[in-house]
Amino acid sequence: TYGEHDFTDNIIHLVLARLPDAPAGTRGISLFLVPKFLVGDDGALGARNDVFCSGLEHKLGIHASPTCTMIYGDGFEG
């Protein structure tokens, strides 16, 4: 998603995470779609999700796709 921006109505963050009961190794990693704004049953944008991009990571290697740190609040839905 290249962090936070205002070019589109909604942003979908792709989040790789491991659930507490997941197996070790790469098989235990899941991909979650986390929207910036929650989407209602009718497809309309709702309230802002309690998730924020706090900053881009400075990394070595591939720079074509930025990596960011995400902050999840108490009202987070993913």
C-alpha cells in the first residue's frame, strides 16, 4: 500500500503475521487484509479502522516495495 496516502478512498494493508497457535516456520505465517476504513455490508465505507502506519522501515536490499511499521489500537478489525 506504500504506507498512508490520500490517493484512494480506502487502503488495504497486506499484513504478514503468525497466530499464537500457528506451526513454526513459514507454514505458520498468514496473510491478512487490513482495511484503513471498514466496509459495510452494502459496500459503503464506514468508520476508520484503528490501525495506523507509523513509519517506513529503512532496509537493505529490495527498495521497490516499502515496508512499514503498523500500530494496532483496541478497536482494530482485520
